[in-house]
Amino acid sequence: MISEIKKFPKYACQCCGSECKLVETLIDDEFYWNNNEKRYEPNRFTDMFEHTGNNRCGECGKKWTGA
């Protein structure tokens, strides 16, 4: 059996070579109650977010191993 060792750039996923990194965040957006529609509707979208520390590859879905 011949196995080939693949080298990927250090910033890429070391499992599959993808450069697509998914970063999990918690976003605080504001919603208000619309009494006519009887539902919550977005007041405005903010860019206030907090990184959870969880990253994964956008291609293979494994934990991010790149730099």
C-alpha cells in the first residue's frame, strides 16, 4: 500500500486543504412586538457579536486545524 502525505498551507484546513473557515458567534439583535401582526419583528440588526471559540472547516466540517 502506498500512502501519500499531503501538505497544505498552514492557514488552510489540515484535514482537507479547504480555506473556508466557519466561525461560531453569538449575535445580539433587537426585536419588537408588532401588535398588528402578532409577532416579533427585527428592529434593526447590529454588528455586536461575541466569538464562542468554536471554529470548523466549511468543507469537511471537522474542527479547524489551520492557523
